[in-house]
Amino acid sequence: MNQTTESAAVGKDLSEQLTHKEQKFKRVKFYFNAIFALCFIVFALGLVWMNVMAIASSFITAMMFGMAYLGVIMIFEEDIKEIKIKLEKSASVNI
């Protein structure tokens, strides 16, 4: 009985961790999308103004943030996957 109570507490903690991590991931995705939108606007304005520096700087910034975005996605997805696996294992122990 003590073991089931303990595993239920672990499962609850893992589910809270999972929701927290997913919320954080959504927030980070929103910020990156906002930055990409700003880079696109500067890029479009640079094309309209025919300003080479605006085009180049927005393109380079978008590329840098794109690489950072891929890294963040990989880290968050790996963490979320690990938590889901632990949650499934704790759920199978409860049964």
C-alpha cells in the first residue's frame, strides 16, 4: 500500500513536470516565432527600401535564431520524451 501511494506521488510529480515543461516549450516557441516575424518584417522593409544592410542583418539574425530554435526544440523534445517515458513506467508500476 505504501508503495502504491509513493508511486502515485511520483506519477503526479512527473505529470506536473510534464505540463510545466510543455508550457515553457510553448512560451519559447512563441518568443522565437515573434523574433522570426520581426526579422521577416525588417527583411521585407529592406527589400522595399533597397537597403542591403537591413536585408543582410535580418537574414543573418534569422539564421542565428533558427539554429538556436532547432537546438532548443531538440532539448525540450528530449526532456519531454524522457518525462513521458518515466510517467508511462510509473503508470505501469501502479497497475
